[in-house]
Amino acid sequence: MPLVAVIPNPNAAVEMREIVSPTLELNSALLEVELSEVCGTDVYLQQGRLEGVPYPLIPGHVSVGHLRKIRGEMLDVDGRTFKEGDRVTFLDVHRTCNACWYCLVARASTRCPHRKVYGITYGLADGLCGGWSQEIYLKPGTRCIRLDATPEQFMAGGCALPTALHAVERAEVKIGDVVLVLGSGPVGINAIIMAWMSGASRVLCIGAPQARLDSALKAGAAAVLNIETTDEQQRLSWVLEQTSGRGADVTIEATGAPVAVAQAMRFTRDAGRVVIVGQYTDHGPMPESAAFNPHLDLNKKHLDVRGCWGSDFSHFYRAAQIVSEPARSGPWSTMQLARYDLSQANEALEDVAAGRVLKALIDPRGVAA
Ligand SMILES: [Zn+2]
Ligand SMILES: [Zn+2]
């Protein structure tokens, strides 16, 4: 009987439970979890701030492990069969229908109304569908990716890497661009790495606290500014100083603070691009005093502002390839990882909420069943 960590209700502490292992359906598998993670989304799940979440649930949307049992056949995108014992990760998004208007006409599969996400919109009633568990049930149709990287190497990017990769793809960074990243959490740090790899000449980062800005510098940021010791005007002056008075060519907002969206627009040069990826949870509208001015901040600037929601298989696949490539994986090896076992999930949530750790990992191997 695998041990799991469960959020029973919004605002309730995480509990340990024992769950019966499922009977495998045809073309499904059981994953023995090596590592899962705690990200900002899990903090909001615990606080009940996401819509459409079926409590109780086992959190943990991105995980790595070994395929312990396979029933039937599971294939990778190259048509090769997975074998028991293979180390894999899997796309947390399941049941994208490839039949609805968003999938087929808009070609925006992250807006497919049928998609379910392991650890977020699959609850305990759906089975072992989260990574804070010794085992995950990979339902038929789950897209697995063979992993050559170590679990630590892949999880250093974790769910933030495909998210950041998607944002940088939306940003269409051109060779030589100056890219500004707002936010120095996991998505911000991964956006710095991705922007750099996409050909940015310099990547700037505005965030906090100082420890995370140090991580931003290690990840490749050319210059950083602490949000705790500056006001908006000082931040704008700093960006202008760094960009010959024009503003960033591209700004990626990864903060979670509504007010940062207006600032992202103001810190970007005329005819530049802004990608908003940090508002995955609803934090409400911008405060009246800081709301953007449609004439000054958008129309007159001839600005291109794009939202970026979730990620699809392509982002996940590319993330797995890039961290597995020794010539490319360097930036993730510098990332500081904090490790917790299943019984320490509440502590992990508190540390992530307080920004005390950059990347919190759940290692369910530490606790005996
Ligand atoms: Zn669809
Ligand atoms: Zn996440």
C-alpha cells in the first residue's frame, strides 16, 4: 500500500494516508516516484485559491520515477515501447482531446476544456494521480518521456522549466535582444536561462529576495535589481540605464503580482513584446492607483502583450532534452535544491510560501510504508 500526502480540504494541513494500489487498465502503468516537487501552485492549492480543484487531492504535478509495472503497451513519441524499469517523466496534462475547437481550430491545446492535470485537477477520487506519493498511476493516454538526466537535474527545472520555455517561445526572443525578466522565483530563473539560450545579448532581472537574485546571476542574468529596496520609478530608471534609454526589447513577467503587469509594459521599449506568465493564480485586478494607462502604456507604445497559459507536450519534451544534454545542462546544476520526505510536506509548503527555498523537492523514498 503506497503512502501518499494529501491536502484534505482548502486551508487544511497535509495528511499522510495509505492508498490501495490500483488495478491497471490496459495500456497504463504504475510509476515508482523518485522525486516530485512543491511549487507556488501547490501553495495556492493548499490555500484553496485555484478553481476546479477536487479536494481531497494528492499534489505534485511534475515528477520523475521508474516504471514499475506496465499493463499492455506504452509508446514514446518515437514509437519505441517503454519497459518496466525505465526512468521517465510524464506530461502532467492528460486528456487534451485533439477534437475540440481550441485543439483543432485555434491550435491552442492548453485551452482545451477537457484537459486534466495530475496533482491539480485530478483528485484522490481519481486514484494515485499526484506526485507526493510513493506511486503514481499513469492512466492510459498519459504521455511519458524517457529521461537520460538524473532526477535531480530534471527536477531542478521541474514544472517551472516547461512554463518558462513556453513563455520564451511566446516572446519570440531575437538574437541580440535585451530581455527583462520580472520575478526571481523558479519560473523567472528558468526564463533567464531560456532567454539566454534563445540568443539574448543580456538578460536583466528584477526580483527578491537577495538569495534568489544571486541565483539569477548564477543562471546567467547580466544584472539584477532588488524590488524590496526600489520603487517603480527607480526600477524604470535602472532599466532605461541598461538599455540606452529605450527599455527592454522583450519583458517576461513571472511574479504573481498584478501590479507587475503594468510595470512590465512600462519597462519595455516602444514596439517591444511583453509576455505575462506569472498570473496563473487569480490575484485580482491591478490596484486602481497602479492600473495601466491604455494610451501611454499600450497603444502609443505600439506594444505586443501576450498571455501564456500552461504548457503542452512540446514544451515538456524540449525541457527534458535540454536538461539531458551535458553541453546545455550547466545552469540547472547550480540551482539549490531543498529536499523533503512525505511527512515534511507541510514544512515544504511553508518554506516555498515564504520564499526561503528556491526549489523544494519531495522525495517519497525516505519514508517506509
Ligand atoms: Zn480539446
Ligand atoms: Zn508547478
